[in-house]
Amino acid sequence: MKVEQQIEYEAQSDAEAIQVARSRLGRDAVILSSRPVKVGGVLGMFRRNALWVTAGILVPEKEDYQSESRDRMVAFQHLLEVRKAIGGGAGGEPADRRTEAAQTSAFTPHQVQTASLAPPANVVSQVYGANSPVKRAPLESLVSKDVDEIKEILTKVLLRLDKNDDESMGDKLDENVRKLLGVDVEKNVAIELVEEYRRSPGGRKFEKWLASKIPVMGSDSVRALGGRKILFAGPTGVGKTTSIAKIAASQSLWAERRVVLMTADTYRIAAVEQLRTYAKILGVPIEITADPKEISGALKKHRDADLILLDTAGRSHYDDGRLAKLRILHDAFKPDAVHLVMASNVKYRDMLGIIDRMGIVPLSAILFTKLDETASYGTILNVLKDFSLPASFFTNGQNVPNDIEVARGDYFVDLLFSNSATEREN
């Protein structure tokens, strides 16, 4: 990505910063950074607070831009085809709800495959089709995670990594340790896992045992989401909006839940338009909240919704100001669960930094994206082992509503050792 048409200016608020950027640069304007400054006054007195804003347009390299545009158009087209196949129409109007008795019968894999979709949506139907839209109590034990605990774990992990940098591998490592090291699992994590495996009863193969140790949010999509009001947070470019669209599509189309999309990502206008397009295709309402004060009214308006998904602006985990506003947004929305969205092709130390900084809000789970853009998944295992944060979903492509899986231990271990010669038990 590169920045074009960069401008700097003074603004009184975030809302004004967005308005000025859009009026001067167009709908694709992005707020690159902003910092508080003191302006005006006389002899250093009576100065007022303002924001010094840098805005611009982020433009991918030519080949990346063409690929991204093509992927997005394909995703929209596939979702339109799914909508048509189940009787929703081409215009995105909501289909009539089935009777209460019919709602217990989900859209089956066979029906999806015979709808002439390309590619078939049977993967998503298998994941979401059997789920009952039952309202569940908030997972308080996850939502109330202490931020200080994450920082304490992070400190220990960084000390351990610094120590390991100077240690040799040795020549007498266990075969399973070597196997884990071969897929980029951190050395101490690998040794701890294998030692725990040796102490475990039952005589299961290592891969089978490891699958049972992967912490996951839930066995189905309802449990994996963790409640009714869900907030998604994460750095820029990790795929939050697309992931939310996938979840919204599966929940509204297969589980027939009343879904509402909300977005506070008003910094990048194109992101709003993308989510609005998905909402139109799905026939679900969308609320755009430029100010956290607007959230209360939006929630009252949709008090009968089964599921409310809030998209937030991508934030650099080094931007203290934006992170503080994430906390304000969280307190206004009062989510049942917060999903940290992270790309799986990021280095382990960078993941640690993201968790540390995004831990300004109580995190419930991690949604890992872009599994199709890496061949090494050991960093995911490092994070899941070091932090008591479960995985909620895995995404592995741009196709909506496909290319998303409820996180499962056996699915992840298959990916972890997919390039090895290991044969797992059935």
C-alpha cells in the first residue's frame, strides 16, 4: 500500500476531521493520524484544544489493487447468488420469515450444493446449519478478563523469548518437539506441550491429544460468538469487515436470526460502503455511529434483534489516542463479547504487541483471519498457549459467506501439520 494525495489540517473533532478529509479527497479518504495540539491564544494564554490531522488515500500496488477489487466483486456476487437461491430476491429485500416450526429446519448442505453456487457453500452450511438461534447468557468469565493479567503474561513471554534467542536447539529434542519447532511453534511452548502430553493418560497420538488442548470459544457459531452484542476490534487491514459480513450472512441466512450490523468505522468511508452493500444484499439493517453517544439510541431501536455485530475502525496498536477511543466505544456499547481480529500471517512478536495494546478493552476471544495467506500456523498456537484467550473463528479467503470456520481443535491441528508427513487417527 502507498499513500497518495496526503494532506494535513486542523480539526476540532474526529467528526470534522472525517468531513474535511472526505470533502477534499473524496469517499476513499483515510485518516492516517491525528494528535492533540494547542492553538490560538495570546502570549501562551487562552489556547484551545484541537486536532492536527493527516489524511490521504491508501492505494495498493497495481497488481494488489486489481486482485483486491476482483476478490471483493466475487464475494458480492457469491452472496447475491446465495440470497437468490434461498428466495431472498436480487434486490436484497428480506425474505419472509418461515413459520416457527420451519425455522428449526436449516438450509441443508444438499440444498446449498444444488443451488449452483460457485464455489459450493456446503462448508458454511455444515458449520452453521445445525445451530439453533437460542439466546444465551453473556460469557461473563471471558468478558471480564483482567487487562493486567494480559500484561503480566506478556512480560513473561517477552523475557522468555529474549532468553531463547541465545539458546541452541540441542541434538536430543523429542520427536514431537521437533515437529512443533518445524511449524514455527516457539521452543518453550513446544517443550511444555510435549511434557504435558507425556504426563497425560490414555495413550492417544500426540496430534489427537493436541487437538483436545486447543482453547476454543464454543462448539457452534452461537457459542463461538459469545452473546447477543458482539464488538470486533483489531489493527488495520486484518479483515474485520469481511469477517463480520461472513458471520452476518451465515447467521441471517442459515440460522435465520435477526441480525443488525453496526459500524463505528467512519474513518475510512469505503469501509462503510462495503458493509452497507453487504447489509443490502442480506436484507438486514445497518447503523452508522460516528459518535459513541449514538450507540444507545441504535440499541433501543433494535431491541428485538437476535444479534448485533459492531465493526470498529482499524487502529494501529501504537496509536494511543485511537485506542483510548476504542475503550469509550466499548463502554457505550457494553458488548457481551469482544473478538480481537488478527491476521495469522503476522509475526509472533507483532501478535504479542497487538494483544498488549488492544487489551485496553476486555478481550473474550481471538478471530484469526487470512489462514490462506500463510503456510505456518505455529504463531497461532504460541498465542493460544500463552494467553487464556480462546479462538472463536478461522477465516481462509475472501468469499462471503464461505471461507469461515468455527474454531475447532482438530481443524487447527490438521492445518498445523498439513505440510508434514504425519498421519492422524480418524
